[in-house]
Amino acid sequence: MDLHATSRRLVSSGSPLEPEIGFSRAVRLGPYVSVSGTAPIAPDGTTTAPGDVYAQTVRCLDIAEAALREAGAVLADVVRTRVMLTDAATWREAARAHGERFADVRPACTFVEVSRFIDPAWLVEIEIDAVVAETGAPDMIGW
């Protein structure tokens, strides 16, 4: 596949920071979709569930899943996730939310601890990479 001949599709969250920083919520190039680090931002711009890693992870996944859908992907297309936490000791709370979405998909996944995020109330951010299966392509699961 010639990716240079494929259109680049940008997905916006509407954040005023996107043009300032120069990023998109997600980018699709051919079958590849990458979702940027996604923070637990509530629809009103505040932080979702301060102090609750599980609820913040659910919110991050909700936002990321919406971006995937807008890019033409679904959770079953996800091949890699990165879960960044300000306290690695809370990984099981984030893992519970991750497992609820990805138990059947089982993407490659990494949990890492970071010192902090832009907003100190954020306890977690998530990045996602997906590859959209071509129509009629053979199913390689189980090889």
C-alpha cells in the first residue's frame, strides 16, 4: 500500500489547544490510526472524577473510543495502548477499566508512571494505536 497516495485524516476534539500545540486528537493514514494522549477531561472542561483513577480511565477510554470511531476504527482494531499514571501503585484501578474494554481484543499494552500531567488533577492519560482491517482481508487471529 502506498501511504503517500492515501489521504491523511485528522480528528479534532475541538480543544483550543490543538492549533496552539499543533496536534490532533487522532490521525488516520491509510489503515493506521493513532489517538493522542487522552486526558480525563469532562465535557465542561473540568477534570472528571478527581482522585478516582478508575473513573478517570473510563473517561479517557470514552474520549479515545469516540476519536477512533470518527477515524473509522473500532475497539477491535486496536493493536496497542499506553496507560500513563502519576502513581504506578494505582495500576490495577486503570487495568480494570482497560480490561472492561479490551478483554476480547487484548492489544499490546504498557503501563508507565509519569511525574505529572499538564493538569495535576489528571491521574491517567491513554494513547491508542489501531490498524483498520481491510475489507475482505483474511482474519489472522489464531495463527
